[in-house]
Amino acid sequence: MPRVSAEHEQAVRDRIIRAATRVFAEHGFHRATMQDIVRESGLSVGAIYTYFKGKSDLILAGCDLITEVELGELRNRLATVTDYRERIVTALGFFFDQFEAEFEQPGRSVLVTRAWAEVDTDPAIREMLRRRRRETVTSCALLLQEGVVRDVLPAWLDVEALGHAVAALLDGIVLEATEDGPAYRREDAERRVLALIEPLFAARATARPEPLPSVAARPYESIRAAERPARAARAS
């Protein structure tokens, strides 16, 4: 029997992962079955289990493949752009392009919104989201650090914290677009992200502002007070 090449094995593996990702987007992670993935991939059950133990493996593999492809595309786009402001706009445009490619597919939800909704149903989903966030934060922080090194952004910038903030803002855009549905407008969403980034350029020549104090935890007494009668009634 001829030996199967590594290239062929990788092609089959990618075919399975992409089929699983489409199924997850259509049915959700919890409702999707391995038989759904078999049908979508056009492969046998045995072929799929040769590469993956089950849905959890496919969830993580799907995240890794999508991240690899997306980061490769982002690197390609940035490779020809030297002006820092243009690099920011290029990176932001990439986010909206890849988001819209998924958002506009009829009958399918944006995969990450499926994952957020089902994060407690499988530890693999939580790990997938954590991996995704780490990659997003790292990409944002690296681009911000580049601005500091180029002396375009303020040297006192906390690039890691701001990287988290930008990543959270981008996820907020995904949620807002999901809520808006047909009313979603890319140009409005882009303007909101730029409204966070643009002041950083103006702050380059300014001294570091006095840090704001940490936010102290404080019990939400109005909610607790409303719950007390109900708890007392249940206890009696």
C-alpha cells in the first residue's frame, strides 16, 4: 500500500476542520453532531476519527486554523505598508473584512457569538475563546508597541492594557453588529474604533497623566436589599 504523504494528511485534516467550523456556525457547538460534520465534509466517520477524537478536538483545531489563516493574511497586508497610520487603518480594515465575510453568510451566526453563548457547555469552547483573545490582544499590543518605538505614540503607553481594551472593543463591535442585524453599518463601527485610537497620536508629546485610582469593589446594596425578602420567604 502506498504511503500517504504528509501534505495529503494535512489537506484531509484541514478539510475536516473547515467542515466542522461551518457546522458549528450553522448549528451551534452544542447541537452540532459528528454526523453533521461527516455529511458536511463528505468523508467517512472512520476518516474523521482518524484525525480527531471528537467535537472538542475539532473546536480547538478550528480555532487554531482560523487564527493561523487570519494572522497570515494580516501579515501579508501589512508587509507592503510602511506608514504607521496606514498600518493602523490596514489592520482595522482587515478586522472588518474578515468579520463581514462571516457575518454576511445567510443562515449562519458569527462563530464567536455561538461560542460566547455556549461557553459553559464544553471546556474546549472556553479554551478556544481564551486562545482567540490571546492572539487578538497580542496582535493589538504589538501594533501599539510599534507606534511607541517609532515615537508616534506616547512612550508611557501601557500597550498590554490598551491591547486588551482594543480587543474588547472589537468584540463589542461584533456584539453590536449581531444586535443591529441589517441596521449594522461598517462606517459607523470603524469611526467608533478610531475614536479610541486617534487621541493617542495627539498624546505623544504630553507627559504621562496622573494615574486614576483603582476601582474599589462595593456591594450593590439595592439589589441585595431587594433579594433579602425573597430569601427570607423561602427560608420560612
